[in-house]
Amino acid sequence: MCVVAVFTASLGIALAGVATVLLFGQWLSSLLTGREREPARAYAQARRQRQYRRDRDGELRVWNDGKGTIIDM
């Protein structure tokens, strides 16, 4: 029973050590590359609604680009 407790504690300490080393490396890398701590903000802008176009035959075009279905009128 005592062996299991020691083993579990050693695993916990090892994981904490690995996390500490990784976080320190990330911090040091950000200092050396000069990156800001806070990422740059991206402001949303409303786009004008484009007028829908029909293809040459006047038909609607519908396709899926992998992110969702697109209906081009």
C-alpha cells in the first residue's frame, strides 16, 4: 500500500516538473522573440451585402466548401 502511494506521488511530482519546464521554455521563447504577452486584437467589421448573381443560365449554384453549404443566387 505504501509503495503505491510513493509511486503515485512520484508521478505527480514528475508531471509538475515537466509542466514547469515547458512553461518556463514558453516564457523564455516569448522573451527572446519579442512577442507580446497579449495577442493583437482583431476587430470585426461588417461587410456590405453583395448582390447575388446567377450563373450564365440563370440557375442558382449550390455547393459545399467543407465548412458549409453555399447557395449562390
